[in-house]
Amino acid sequence: MSYNYIKDDRITGKYVSYNHLNNILLDYNKWLSKTGYSENNLPIPLYQIGKGDVRILLWSQMHGNESTTTRALIDIFKIFSEQDYLFYNCELYIIPMLNPDGANLYTRENFNHIDLNRDAINLSQKESLFLRSVFEDVKPDFCFNLHDQRTIFGVGEKPATVSFLAPAADESRRLTEPRTKAMKLIVELNNYLQELIPNQVGRFDDSFNANCTGDQFTLLGVPTILIESGFFPNDYQREETRKYVALSILKALELINNNTFEKNTVKEYFKIPENHKNFRDFCFIDDISGEKFYFQLEEQLIGDRIIFTPKIVEGTQQNYYAHNTYSLSDIYPKKFSQREVIIDYILEYLTKEVQKYNSY
């Protein structure tokens, strides 16, 4: 069983508004199953694809500023519409955008400033209630909780382009049967991705939080796989990462469909290196003193575009890896004297340099 990856070029860049997504989803109304509503009364569509004995629930963009996996799901929609659906044993239920209000505002939280991924117990928001109602109606055999992670996460000396987690079901983080099943599936996904992005796959921290949706669904007995879309070199719009996420989901469906992952062991899961906050976007090294200046790109929604703005990272002497490293002499041939002058010059340089990431 194989699929050719197809990118839907109608949806690109980090900012994905509800209206933009909805215009594309109109092409897939044949799969529309039911609709919920956000706190600001925007529709939250649920799609059902295929018929089978194994029910799989996937949801994306419960954090409004995390759009990579939404784009990956739209790619999968396009693939399924243009190629035969061969996952004969799987019945898919997909929510491409759980938080349309946050997506429009490009905020992590929803319209009421609530983090939906910390609302799994209180169920205080319409979006949380809708997801839980779908969960209870579908009674999934597997769940996929789809997110983005910041550029600061790395796996050793490389960025964490994709990270996985089999969420814990309690404080002890014991290996329950649902969690073990999720771990075994993740092992196979890691093996697959190592052929595509070697040493760029991480394992996310498994600290238990019952308010988190993935932890709660694992606690309720369903194997849940968290996918974190991370950074691929120079891919600040996450267009490369979306491809690896889409391929990971397709591979997971194939493995579930054929039941070819149970042979793996949890020991192999724990061999996947844990990702760490050990990266920064830019590092500039003073040729004379050796001092390192680290900078991060902050995102701001202006109109319908995400604009990247460089900010210096202050208050730490820790050595980080950087996605881009320069000597000061690379950008300025003269010697600097004052630290403030150096920082101001770098900020001016980076402000011009990062405009290429604002092109979408």
C-alpha cells in the first residue's frame, strides 16, 4: 500500500483563518458528518472518511496558532479525494480546526482566552464539549492529537522536526495497555521517519496532566498519539514539516489498518531521544571576546500575514544550538566596543534578513 504525497497549494503559510480553511473544505462536503460551534459561534466541522472496524479520531488546531497539522490534514483530504482509499479496515473521524476563533486571532487560546488543551476536566468551553461529545459518540480505537511546537526544541544537535508522545494516564506514568499500544505504533513511525529525516525525531515529555486532552483520553482507555510539528531547517512557515506530518499520519493509518506494529516493544519507544529546549533561532559570536548573542523570532499577525520580529534572548549564560550561526565579522567587518551597539546592529541586520520568511 502506498500513497503519493500531494500538497494542496491553496493553503500555505502559518496563518490559516477559518474562512480560508472553510472555502477549501467545501470541496469535501461529501465527508461532512456533523458540526459543532465555537464560543464565538463559528462552525467546527467533523468529517467521516471510510468504513471499517477500527475507528480513528484525529483533531488539529486546538491551539489557534498551530496550523501545521491542519495543513497536513488538508493534504490528506486531497490525497484521499484523488487516490483510492485503501485503508479498508479504518473509519476516520477528522476535526481539521477545533479552535476557529483562536485561528482567526492567531492565539493559542480560544475566544474566551481559555487553553482548550487544559480544559479536558472542566469542559468549560463549547469546543471542549464538542470534542468530548465526538469522542463519546465515535468511541475511537485510536486518537491523534495534533499540535505544533516551537523552534527551541531539538534532538541533540538537530532540530526536532517531528516529536511524538504516548501520553501517560496517571502521575506514576505506568505502562497501561492503551499507552503501550500507542508506544508501539510510535516506534514504527519513528523507524519510518528516520529514513526521511534522520536524527530529527523526538519524544515529548510525558509528565501527566489530567487537564490535557491526550492524557485524559489515555486515562479513559484509548491509545492516543500526540504529534508535535517542529522545525525543519529554514522552514519557518512549516511547509516542509507539514509533509512529514502528513506522511506520518498516512503511515500510522497503514500500520493500524494492517495491524503491523504490535511486534514492537516499549523499550524501543524509550530509545527515541527526548526533545529538549536546547535551540535558538540565531547565534552571533563576537570574534574577539567569544561572547554569544542569541536571538529568537517572535510572530505577529499583521493583516493576513505572520511577520517575524527578532528579539534578543537575555538572562542566561547557557550554550544553545542555533538554527543559524554567524561570527560578527560575517555581517560587520569592523570591531565593536559596546554590547548595546552590537545588539542594536544585529537586530537591524536580522530585521532585514528575516523578511524572506514573511513571504507567505
